[in-house]
Amino acid sequence: MAGTSALRAILACALVLGCASAAAAQGPCRLALVLGMDISSSVDPLEDALQRGGLAQALRAPDVADAILSQPDRPVALAMFEWSGRVQQDIVLPWVMLTDGAAILATADRIATSRRSYAEFSTAIGHAVDYAYDLFREGPVCDARVLDLSGDGVNNDGPSAAEAYAMRDYSDITVNALAIEVEETGTDHGLSEGAEEGLAAYFKAEVIHGPGAFVERADGFEDFARAMRRKLLRELQIQVGQTQD
């Protein structure tokens, strides 16, 4: 019996050491990046396609790929979800470690060919950041955690982002925003409900969170790919705790 126990202990130790060696070989994760894409009712089918295609295009950009792979021993982990109302959040891309060009291209293709789950719900920003919180807790342990939240309107359902931050510990999560500025005529983006000075100003005052957090602006959905590429480059180069303009 004693011999069996000793053998089990040796095997368990070997298993632990083997796992530790595999983790060390892979290297630590330097950034866990979550992309949150707005699919509220103000986003029509063409605009939704421009977001997905634009994000895929940004990921495929050579300078973005170079930034992702700039530290081969310290990879970037990526996940993506779509969001709208109180309970309308769905995973588009589960956590993936971007360790090489093939992984980046496969991720871009998956996003580009994805389809939205909802099209008729409100803009619940507080619920979106709360959903991202759980996604981070289920993901890999990395040096930094960044939520990249894009949207075309203000919060109009449920708690605000500030209220969500007050309910849980977001001290190790930076929240950046991509404000898609659109013309109010013929749209339902809610600018008159709280973003009279523009959506970028609203996101700066009400949504972004943490040291170094910033807002990137897209001039309409047609400008989404350019703005997302610029935003990803900033997020991939940022140092933890560094102040951004």
C-alpha cells in the first residue's frame, strides 16, 4: 500500500512538472484583449457587416500582425463577443492565443464570416462591460487585460458603465472605446439622450476606465476598419499603467 502511494505521488509530481514545463515553453501571456462589438437595433445589416469585415481587415493589416507577434515568447490572447440589450451578449470568438500568422488569419476569417445573433435590442453598455468581466475571469492569466468596446450610441438600458464598475473589481481591467460617430438623421443612435457633444466625448466621460484608457473615433461605419486598426496598434503597444493622450 505504501509503495502504491509513493508511486502515485511520483506520478503526480511528474505530471505537475510536465505541465509547468509546457507552460514555460509557451511563455507568459502579455495581453488578454477582449473585443466587444455593438449589435443593437441602431446597427443595420450593412453596418454590422462593416464592423465584422473592418475588424477582420484590421487584424490582417501587416503592422497589426507585426505588433501582435513582436514578442514571440509573450503572446497575445484574444476573445470577441457581440452585445446589445440586458441579456443579449454572445461569444463570437472564444479565447485564442495568437502565436503566429496562421492563427491571426484564421481568427480574422472567423470574425469576418460570423453572423449576428440579435438585431432588435437596446444599448446596454453596463451589461456589456459586466459580461466582459466574467469573460476575463474565465480566460488566460496575462500581464494586462484590456476590453476594446465599440459602439454607435449611448447607454439606454440598465446600469451605466460607471455603475457596473462600482459593483465589481475592475482594478486590473482597462476599458477602451471605439466611438462610431454617425449622422442623427434617419437613425436611432440615441445621441440626443446623452451625447450632445458627440459620442466620443460621451464614451470618454462615461465608459472608458483605468490608467491609460482612451477613445478612438470612427467617422461612420465606413471608417471602422481604419479606426480599429489604429486602436489595436495603440492597445498592442501600451504599457501597463502608462498614461495615454
